[in-house]
Amino acid sequence: MRYKNLVSTVVAISISVFMGEANADEKVFSPPYCEFSVVFPNGYKPKEIISKTATGAAATGRAGSTGLSAECWPCEERVEIQAYARELASEMRRRGGIVDSVIIDRNNKIGEQIILTSRIKSGSDSYHIKIVSFRGTRTRLDLAIVDQEMASSAQINFRNSVKRNR
């Protein structure tokens, strides 16, 4: 299925630890076509992502917001949320992650939601990874939170700042 290419991109970006600089004035990530927005505490660095099947927008946190990222993708096909959650977990495992939990919330007021928590080792360091995916009618917003510690208040605020724009 075409969505597997997008899942692979989400997981690959999540596993990276982001160190990019960005314009400090840019804090709200909300591409024009995206149904969602999210606030980066210290700004973000934007980029375009091109997969085999779609073009999406991505943002990685700047200094002070490292380990935070967001991507917005068009929903080209309506994949059952459980199938997408299974593929997300499988891709994380293929990349060496240990999946701790996958939670599906079909009744979230923002949009259907998947929360995947996992761990991965890089050398002697261990990282916690949380992927939160919100699905609207036309687009999907994927957040990744990567840190050596469990979620900080800044990371929780990042996750909780998601809004449905349209």
C-alpha cells in the first residue's frame, strides 16, 4: 500500500535527533493545506518532504526544542486507523525500536489519534520516542518527541498545543 512509504518516512525522521536552527519567530507550524497546527516552544526549521507518493511539510525544533518534530501529509487514501497503527509499530521495530505501547483514540476532539511509545538505543545511549498521529478528513499531522528522559513539560505542552484549524 502507498501509505507504507509515508510511515517509513515518519519513523525515520522520528529516530533522528534534531539539531537544526530556525527563525525564532516561527513557532506555529501550520502549512497552508494542513488541517492542524502545533506550537514549537523555541521555534522550528521547516522543510518539504517528498515521498514516492506524496509531498508533505515537516518541521524540526530549533535549539531548546531539539527532539521535537512535526509533519503534515495529505490523506491520499483512507487507510483503516488500526492498519496504520500496526504499520507504524512494525516500521519502528524494523528500525531497531522496542515498541512499548500503541493507543488508538477514535473519539479525540481534534481528530482520530494514534499514540505510539517506544525506545531505541544509539551506541550506549537510550532514547524514548513518542509518535502522536492526528488524522483529519484531508490531512494527517504526525508529531515525534525524542528524548533520553521521559516527557518534559515542554514536550507535553508541544503535544497538547495541537489544534484543528479547518
